[in-house]
Amino acid sequence: MIRLFALVAGLLGLAYLIQAVVLLITFSPEWYGLFVFLIKLAAIWFDVLIGGVSIFIAAGLFFRKEWARKAWLIFLIVTPLVHFFMTATQFAAGYTGLAGLYKWTGMVIFISLISWTYLSKATVKANFH
């Protein structure tokens, strides 16, 4: 079951990296004002950062490293906060394409709840070294 979490972490990281590439390819700065342009660049940067960290943690989870279990749980606190911040910022800027961001946020919250419930059990913690 722990390796399933490693797979989820790796796939989540890959999805973030793919999203960053898609945003970068389809992004056209002349469509937006400066503020929205900067927000979009920040979103791309956060996608790359979150994706890279998630893949790194996935490798640690695969090998059942205790640091990876702790990092994954912390990661799943920080990532929804980043999503909430980006949603609020884009909403304040008047950006209307927030449906995708809502879906990502919901998915991350769901994964967080499952991960915290399972990986916090004493019997599961004992499998990490």
C-alpha cells in the first residue's frame, strides 16, 4: 500500500510538470495585463516546483524512507495552501478560468485526507526506516 502512495505522489508530480509545460506553451502574454501575466508566470513556477518535489518524495516513499513519509505529509499541508493562495490571487485579478484550479485543489485536499489518515497510523509508520 505504501508503494501505491509513492505511485500517487509520482503521478501527481508528473501531472504538475505536464500542466506547467502546457501553460508555458499556450501562454500568450499579450492576452493579459501585467498583473495576470505575473500570476500566470508564478503558477508555472509553482507547478514546476510542486511537480519536482512530489517526484522526489515519491522516490523516497517507494523505498519506504521515513523522511519521505514526513515530507509527503508536510507537502500535503503546504500544497493546498499554495492552491488557495493562487485561487485568491487569480480571483482578485479578475481571471475567469478558475474551474481547473478548483478541481486541482479538491484533488489535492482529497489526497491529503487519505494520506494523513493512512500514513499517520502507528502500524504504517513502523514500515518506514
